Amino acid sequence: MLNLLQQINLKKIIFLFTFSLLFINLNGQIIIQDTLSGKKKEINFGTKIFYKLYSDSVLNIEITPDYGIINSSYNSMLIFKDGTEISKNDISYLEIERKGLEKWRGIAKPFLVVGMGILSKGILMAVLEGRESSNEQIVPIYLSIGATLTSVSSWPFWLKNKAFDLSSKKYEIIIP
């Protein structure tokens, strides 16, 4: 009977230990700190980032940007979902993907195309046909609706992902 209780307690301990590791991993994060102001930006695991690495050669060859989804970290290494490990000191530029931005861009694309079509039709009517009797009232409507749709639907394309230039030593990556 005592042996059975010990086995059950051992199973509970193993379950709690693995559950706590899973919970810790879900709340894991990497921190980017502004060295001048001390402000911190947290990057959660599972976030897609774009990065550039320092060139290892004297020739200053530009290394093309790459991207990855952060899976975990240890010591001073970032580990991505594909198994790639990169030292935090090798990263010269880091950009964090904003998921909501891609969603809003997808929604805004059709409105942008329609707005540009209406705006160009209004401009063509005003330039080619002039102020004929029916155009005097219709052209301003086309121009105002087209300009409004185009300007409002282009807002998501003006916004950028949050970027950090680590080569300037203004930011640093902290791995807790």
C-alpha cells in the first residue's frame, strides 16, 4: 500500500513539474531595452521577427535579412522554430512583426483599389469632359468619395513594424 502511494505521489510530482515547465515556456519572453531611457519592449515566444546579422568579414558584405519565429532562449542564444540558434550579440537589426497590421492591410486593399478607381474616374471626367451640365454635380462627388476612400484605406500601409537598430548600441537584447 505504501509503495502504491509513493508511485502516485511521484506521478503527481512529475505531472506538476512538466505542467509548470510548459506554463513557464508559454510566458517566456525576450526583452529589448533602450539603453538611454531604460524603456523595455517584450517579445513573446512564438513571435515572428526579421533580423540582420553582423558581417563576419573585413569586406563589410551586406548580409540579407532573414526571419524566424522565436521558440525559446537560453544563455545568450535565441532559438527559432526551425532549430536555428543565433547569439544575441550577432544580431545588428531586429524588426518585430505586428500581426494586426497584416490583417488590416488585407482588409484595406480592396477599398484602396476601389477608392483609386473612383478618384481616377472623377479626375478623368473633370479633365476630359469639363463642367458640362451633369458633370458639375457628379465630378465633386466622385472626387470627394475617391479621395476619402483612398486616403483612409492607405493608412495601414503607412504603418511599419517596430524596428530596433542594435548596431548603434542604443538598444540591447536581454534574455532573462
